[in-house]
Amino acid sequence: MEIPRLMGPALLTLAFYLWDAFHAASPARRRDARWIWQTALLGGLGILVVAWNLLLGHERAAACHAPAGHEAAPDRVPGDPGV
């Protein structure tokens, strides 16, 4: 199972849920501190997941483009022929 392929549908579902939660709630309910806190927490977690996914995507891309053996090579001394 490839997690990045599932991120798009999951985030779209989150966006629809937050949209519906905001528009379906009565104005009195939207002023409730607990409702605001829960909605803000859910939105913040969504942003955190997106940021984490983007960070992991950049790390994976950098690892794919690195030359073979480059990441495990020890530091070389100047003048060393580099076997």
C-alpha cells in the first residue's frame, strides 16, 4: 500500500468534512468554544499531515537522486585517490 497515493483522497475528505461542519452548524453552535476548539484542532492536524507528507516527499526525492553509495561514503582526505 502506498501512503502518498492515499493522501489526496484523505485530505479532500477532510476538506469536505470541515466545510460541512462549518456550514451545517447553527450560528450559536459555531460560537461554542468546544466546537471552535475541535474544528481548529482537526484543521491543524490536517495541516500537520500535509507538511509532514511534503517533508517526507522531499527526503524520498533526494534519496532517489543521490549517486549509488554516496550516502554511505566516509569523508575523504584531500589527496586520497578515492578507491
